[in-house]
Amino acid sequence: MAFSQFCLSIPTGLLVFLASVIPCLIFYIGRKLYIHSRNASKLHHSIGCVPAQVMQVVSEPATWREGWIVKAAWVDEKTRQSYIFSSQPQAIRPQKRIGDNVLVLINSTDPMSYTMEL
């Protein structure tokens, strides 16, 4: 009986607030955990880091993926083949400048899949 009286004494506004905030918090925490596990998986499946040199830092507003893009090049010493990597669009201008080195993690299961560490 005491629990039901306690529930009835809670203001309706507070119940509505909690009912709307708690699912948002659960979603936010779940999303953060998902992103963390995905990034850890990328590191786990990478075959290594290659030091690429920054060639361009450009803003691409003409595409649907607006943001700053870092383009870097790496030359494989064994095969003398060059590779060009592009970062995911960044909301703010990256601190990297032309000539700086960036690490590129290459996925072992899909070599065309990579992640650039800015």
C-alpha cells in the first residue's frame, strides 16, 4: 500500500519528464558503446598502420557529405605503388597541414576499407 501511495504522490510533470529522458539516455549510452566497439573492431582487424603524407586539406560543400576532407598519399616501398587515402568528412578543420604524416589503418578483411587517424 505504501508503494502505490508513493507512486500517486509523484507529480505528473516529473513522470512525463523521466519517461522522455530515460529512453534518450539509454539510446545515447547504447550508441556510444556501439561506436566504441566498432572502433575497437577496426583496430583489431587492421593489418597495420601505414604512414601517409597529407597532400590536401579541402572543404567539399558541393557534395552531400559536407565537411573538411584530408587527402593523403602513401607509396609502398616493395611494389612502388602509390595509394591515395581520403578521410571521412570532419565538421571542423583538422589540425593537419600539407606535408604532415597521418596513420592509416588498413582492414585485413577488406583492404579497400581503411581508417585515417587524424
